[in-house]
Amino acid sequence: MMLNCLRRTALSFAVIALLLLFILPLQARELNNRQQQMIRQAMLKELKKQGAVGVAVGYLQNGQVVHAEGYGYADLANKQQMSKSTVVNWASNSKPVMAILALQLVEKGQLDLDADIHDYLPNYPPTTSRITTRHLLCHQSGIPHYKNGPVVGTPRKFREQLPYLDPVNALHKFDKSPLLFQPGAKYSYSSYAYVLLSAVVQATGKEPIDQQLDKRIIQPLRLTSFEMDLPESNNRNWSVGYYRNSNGQVLPAPEEAHYWKHGAGGYKSNIRDFARWAQAVMNDELISARTRKLMWTAQRTNNGQATKKGLGVTVEVQNGRPKISHNGSQTEARSRMVLYPSSRNGVVILCNSNHANPGRFSTAVYTALRAAR
């Protein structure tokens, strides 16, 4: 059922994508030719400098997407160009998506940020400590990441072809792991915590997680390429992923289906949809301004120590202005979203090279735009 829903959604939005180009009014003026050329030169220079293969860039100005384009190659061997239609993994930039879904449920009164997660998932193995949804969102749960502590799961075999479409089935990978610390004691980044969060959202939303994504993210934003990273390789718009080996060679990365991670790192799209998502986050299209303020508030530990993590995003102050961001890294991709709410601009980056630094690409975009003035 989940897979069929995903495929129907992808097909229906692909059909109407061209129609939208004609019926939707332009919301903002695109960058001028000089600005676009300066960005292109900067991206090609940075690709060469980093030894990366391809990158896609989206730029927001005055809260609107004014530029989306790809540079370099989506498939180096076949000389297929990276474009604004090329689909690349979001990696951990999936986490803000699940955070928004959770906060929507908070607004509806279906999810209590400070209730024990066992209230929603009674079958999840008990721990000696109380873990809340807030702990999961701001990485204070004590649940380990991939290699920062013992990861102990419950061996299981599935008959389903795609068992991890249900995030509950993915919990067995880590559900017996000892906590690294008392929940709320400190910050420690954890993707497994966001897999668990995905299961909490499914339970409290009372619908399969893909249906919640469809109804509350994909359809409202009219996303046409957003999808789970399923074990398929025949999508002509999917980018090949690359990594650099110990000898310095840049090689195609092994294909890996990350859909089991769900909100921890299971989503992908083209740069246009990634930029549209960032626009929605900035403009309170999915949650209220009050809830967004909560999301963008740096959380403190039990003893009052400040962190740089809000609910699903990194919260910082740069040159006296707030900066909201998130990065993503997987074996075949890197990503970045950075928003500056006070000036209402931002950059999103999708890169198909694991060895690349997306932050340098976003910095290069701003440098290029300053030079184009």
C-alpha cells in the first residue's frame, strides 16, 4: 500500500508538473544573467577545487526561490549534465522534514513533545530512562548514532519485499542499544533517534508515514520529484553518487537504499523541490509562526546548558543575525540548507560527491552574488 501510494504520487505530480509551469504565477524575479553567470563560474571553480563531480544550487531572495540550477555531471561516465531536474539524496536534510511533521501534530494536539515516547510506542523496548519526542528532535535522547557507542538490535527476518516502508520495522536495527547518557543530559547527534521519531509520528498521526508526507508536505508544496530513496536504479533523473578512495580516485559509490531511515535520511529530490521546501520553511507555510519560533529556538539540557540545536535544525547567530541550517552526508551525496531569516535569503545545495564540502559551495554562491553587484 505504501509503495503504491508513493508511486501514484510521483506519477500524478510528474503529469501536472508541466501544467504548473503555465498556471502558477511568477512569485519572484529570477537572478539576472550576470548573477547567474557569476554563480556558474563559482560553482565550476569550486567543483574543480574540491574534486567533486556535480552540484545543484538553489537560492532564495526575499523569501522566494529566484535561482535553481545544476553544474558539473550527474553521471560522469556518460557525461550526463547535472541539472535542476537531477534527483539527489537529501541525506540528513530529511530530518527537518520529519521535525515539521511532528510539529504539525503538536499543533493539532495529537503529540506532546514532553510525553514519554512509550505512550505512543508501547511495544518499543523499555529503557531505564524516560525519552521524550523533544529529546529525539533536539538530539538529547542518549540513543547512539552509527559509531559513537554500542549499537544493539533485535535480529528479524521479513517476508515483505520492502519491509522498511513501515518505520516500526526499522527499529530492530538499534532497539536494544544502551543509552549513552541520561536523556536531556547533553547533546549528541543521532540518526537512529530520528528513525524512532518517524515511528512516533506514524503512530500519533494514525496514518502510514508516506501518506502523512503526501498530504502534509508533498501536496501542499506541489513537490514533483520528492520521494523515498527506494532500492531502484532505473530512474533516469537520479544522479550517480561518488566518493574518493584512499588513493585519491573519485569512483561511483555503491548503490544503497536509504529508505529505512525515513526522517533520519531517507528522502531525495531535485534542487527545485529542495529550494521550494526551504521557501516553505522560511515562510511558515507548513507550521504557524509561533511553532516555527519554537522549532528555531536552541534547546537547553537538563542543567540549563545551551546547545546549537533547535527542533530539527541547527540554530546559530552569525554576524549578529540568526542563521538556521542543516547538513547531510551519505555514501553518495552531501547536502546543505542555510537560511537567514532577518534578510529572508538562503541557499540549498545538493552534491553527488560524498567527499565534497557543501558549505564551501553555499559560501561561494554568496561571494559570487556580491561580486555581481
